[in-house]
Amino acid sequence: MTTNKHHHVIGIDAPPGKVYAYVADPSHLVAAMPASNKAHLVSVDRTDDGRVAGFSVEFKMLPGVKRTAVFTREEDVPGRRIVDHNSLGVVFDYGIAPEAGGATLTFDWDGPRMMKALDAAFSHSDRDLDAILEDYKRAIEATV
């Protein structure tokens, strides 16, 4: 892994618990992905208490190339943090913190150099992640 990450922060006018509950559901990530990724949720594995243990997403990685990423939920601190690591070496790290009547959601994306090179050439995750977080914000605030 390298230390260069995509780092995004957004304020959400909702309690941290609502933000956590939304982010914890992988279907929201897949729904917010750009249409060009043609992503769909293949499966979700849950723990005995109903929390997500892992999930699989099929998506278009490069023109004409479909991949399936298998995510393992490595850390789940209710209301505060979720870390998902996938089979392509990419790590998604969500942090939720209270902030003046709402919450701050941070999202860090990190991965091996090859994944970052492919991302820079074909996916442009920095731009896409800003749009994904804006979708999260709209959806979460609509439920408050």
C-alpha cells in the first residue's frame, strides 16, 4: 500500500447514528456509484446480529472488463467508523463524527499503486466520490 489516499469530507445535517446506518448498508454505495460503472450488489453476508460482515459488487473496471470485488468489513464501530477491504486491494474507510447538530462523514480510499493508476486513467474516483457523498448527504438529510 502507498500512503497517497483519496480523502473526502462532507457535513451532513443528521445525527451520527443515522449517517452510520446509511453508510453501513452497502446497497447505498452501489446505488450512488456512477452509471458508467454498471455496478450491482451481488451478495451481502451478515453476522448473527444482522450487521454486514462482507459483500460482493460486480462492476465495469475498464472498457469491456467486468470485475467482482469481494469486500470484507474489517472494522465496524457503530456510529463512528467502518472499514471495508476488498479483493482488489482497495480499502474504504468511513469515519462519522458529531458536529454542531449534525455529523461529519469522512471517506478515505486507498489501494495499491496499480489500482491508483487504473483509477487515475479510467475511473477518476476523486470526482466520483464527491458525487457519491453528495448523494449520501441528500438521501440521509431527506429522512431527518
